[in-house]
Amino acid sequence: MNIIKLGIYLILIGFALVLIGTILSAGNTSFGGLIMIGPIPIAFGTSPEITVIAMGIGLLLIITYFIIGRRNA
């Protein structure tokens, strides 16, 4: 199987799972997000707990970014 086709299938399956999850949990939902601009994270969310989780993920990404960057230098 071609790796590009596999990637497209995985993206389509992901969209379908998100759509199904949205339909099934139409009640009280909370969301958050993380935008990385270079190594700087910007986190947002509908509750403080979600925002803290997003910032934790951002911190892990920053650490990974610097470890990989140092190893390749």
C-alpha cells in the first residue's frame, strides 16, 4: 500500500471519528487547543483545566524541540 494513500485514509478516519464524537456528545463539552509559533506555545481552552493540559503538552513539545535541535547541531 502506498504511504500517501495510507495517510489520506488515516486523515479521513480521524475526521469521521471526530464527527461521530461530536454528534454523540452534544451535551456539555469542553475544548482546548495549542498553537505553536516556532518554539513558543499559545494555549487556549474553555476551562482552566483544559488550558493547563494544553500548556503541559506545549512544554513537552518545547523540550522535544530543543533536544532534537541540540542533537542535530
